[in-house]
Amino acid sequence: MKLKPGQFYGKTSQSLSTGGFCFTEKAYSSSSRLPSHSHELSHFCFVLAGHYNERISARRFERSPAALVFYPPDVVHAEEHFTDGRHFLVEIDALGLERVIEYGARFDAPAMLGQDSSMWLAARMYREFNDRDAFSPLALESISTELLIAASRQRSISSETKPPRWLGMVKEFLHENSAEPPGLNELAAAVGIHPTHLARVFRRFEKCTAGDYIRRVRIEKAQRRMISTDLPLVEIALETGFADQTHFTRSFKRVAGITPGEFREVFKGR
């Protein structure tokens, strides 16, 4: 089934159309099962609440709050929701897409965003959507265009030569040891790779150092705790390996583009 422009499953909370973009907040019940379908237009999905599985082709993905995904037109996918949820959906018409395609942007596969300024842009866009004034339509168009550029860049990165198998082992090792991260030499020895080669390949495919990656892992754990609990930020900071709340706030903003307080406002404020 192909959904026409403006059509999405779920219950609409609020919506706005402007300048070739359609912004919609949808609610889903814990029993929602969205059948295989595609969309005539491209769109972003910013998960505000809820946990669900998504199937794209033969692959399955677990989606949770703060996930940000771009879908080109005609991507077939299905969803199975396990909890009540809310999505902020941004649909882009052909004209809006052409604005960035003219500069060489490519949109031929879904792209997962959020590891750069995209999180800040999506959160800012959602706040603008909720607290609208006379200038909001222009602001929303501008932010959406920036997100399209980010999606194109992410697609460009993912289309490079496939990373070596050992890189996945390195990342898994870092996840398992994020509380007490290993040094570069220890990390290289664990996968039988020279430290210099590991550092060069890691940066090429992850666009950051192993130290930066550890910081991101800790921030992701903190995000989950901020969404699922009401613990004070200082407790979450210490629990996820930061020296204090100041260190946590500085690192969080560096990775997510917004402060922990702003993050909590977006995902727990409504």
C-alpha cells in the first residue's frame, strides 16, 4: 500500500503545512501494528515517545525515543508498537527535495541521523512546531532544509566502502566497557590490529575517535535514563561515568547539540 501525501497511520495530535513541508504529530497505541506500506513523498520520523520494531526489507530495527530517521519516497516498511508512542513526522514535497538535489544531494535509501547536530535541529524544530508564532513557518522550512542536507551527508558516508568486520567487534567492546574504557593499545590488542591502523580506520568510518565514541555511548545511556526515570541529572551523570554534572552537561551538549535539561523538556515535557 502506498500512502498519498499527508497520509500517515496513527492519531493526529496537531499538524501544519508550509512551503512544501507538512509537519504532523501522531500518537500510537501499544497495540498498533502498521502493515507494510510506503509513502509517495519523502519524510522524517522523529520518535518522541514509545518503543517499537520496524521492518525495512528483510532488516529489523528497534526504535526508541530520540531516534531520527529519513525515508526517501517508496521505501516499504512496517511497524509493531510495544508501548504507547508519539512521532513527529515531517513530509517533504518534490519541490522541497529538489532544493537540495540541485546541489548533488542523494536520497536513495533510509538514513539514521542523530549523531551530529541533527538531534539539536530536530529538537529545535519540534519546539518551534509547538510554540508557533508568525515567523515559525519560515523557521520550520529552514530547519527542515538543514535536516535534508544532514540526511544526504549521512547517506554519502554510509555508501563508502564497507567497514572491516573487526570494527564491529571494536564498537561492541567499547559498549561493553564504557564505564572503564580501554586504552587504544588494549583495544587494538583485543582485535589483533595495530593501534595506528585501528585509529585511522575507526575515524574514517565513524567520523570520530574511539574516545569520542565512548562519550557518545555514555550520552546514549544517559538519554535512556532521562526518558525512563525522574532521577536528578547529577545522579544520571555519575551513573553513566561522568565526573560531575558540569562535565556531563558539557559533554552532552557537544554530542547532542542541546543540554540535558532541554533534552528532558522535549521528551518528557508533554
